[in-house]
Amino acid sequence: MNNDLLVTTTEHIPGKEYEVIGEVFGLTTQSKNVLRNMGAALKNVVGGEIKDYTKMLDEARNISVDRLRKNARDMGADAVVMMRFDSGSIGTDMQSVAAYGTAVKYL
């Protein structure tokens, strides 16, 4: 997806004045296949990073930000400020990620 819409974790965009349009969200839930879950279970025994899950979370984060941008564009926003992430497990092999923030329109 096109990343031309600014998404920032800060409250203010230097040099810009804007009005608040409203809250925006981007949500996704991801899971890995059974074979990768077994590999992760084995890695859990010996310790260390479980790279498949790290990759899954990175993909989920990127998808949620893309969806947040789309939601903001659909509202007519020029940018999103105060963007944050929230995540949580669903069962033992699924992860939900939400990106949320405030859509704004430049004056």
C-alpha cells in the first residue's frame, strides 16, 4: 500500500496546523501453520528467539498500519497523529494487532 499519508507517534507535526477528524484503527489477526508451530514449540525447549513468531508480528504490525492509513484516507485525513499499537494473543497460536491514532486534516 502507498505510504504517502504521514503516521506519527507524536502529538504535533512541526510546521503544520490541523483539525482533528476522529479516531482511526487498523486491525489484523495472524497465525502460523501447524509445522511452524511445532518448530516454535521445540525452540521453546532450548530457548532463544522464535523467528517465525517475530516475523508474524512484524507482518501483523505492517498490515495494521496499512489498514490504519486506508481508514484515515477514507475519512479524508492528511495524517495520523498519536499512533499506538496494541496486541494480544488469541488462543495459543494467533496474535491480534491493532494500530490506532487520531486522523487529522491540515488547515
